[in-house]
Amino acid sequence: MMQQQPSSQAQMQQMAEMNRNMQQQSAPQASGQSLSLDQKFVMTTTVILPAIIPDNPNYKDQVGTVLYEFVAQLVGPQAPKITGMLIDLPINDIQLIL
């Protein structure tokens, strides 16, 4: 079972990299279309949702990166504080938000 853990960790890193790539690819498409903030949020968070699991040590960074963009548009200068508060929620709550 210990041998499966590194493989699982490698898979998580691979998944995180794929999510970053997909997020970067979807960003230009969204900016070219007239999507609402809600639509952009759903489109962006759907990409990272599978990576939001306890085994992924980077899930808070991934969630924070995605959420910050939207929180900043909603609340402005308070975005860093609010984003930090959101990523400190239990993982089940984070999954519900996304």
C-alpha cells in the first residue's frame, strides 16, 4: 500500500498541472465571449473541482487562485482576506462552494 501512495501523489500533481493548463486555456475563451460572472465562475471552478480532495496537498492554493479572481470582482480590496477565510473552511464546505 505504501508503494501506491507515491503513485497517487504523482497522479495528484499531474491532475493539478492539467487543471492549471485547462484553466489557462479556458480563460481566453471566456474573455472573448460575453459571459456573466456566474457563468465564468462555474466554468472555471468545474475544472478544478476534481482536484479538491484531502489527498491533494495543494488544493488550498488551487482554490485560492481561482476564487481570488471572482472575490476581487465582488468585494475589491477585501479580496485577499475573504479568499483566505474561504480556503480555511473545511474541505467539504469548499467543495460545496465550488
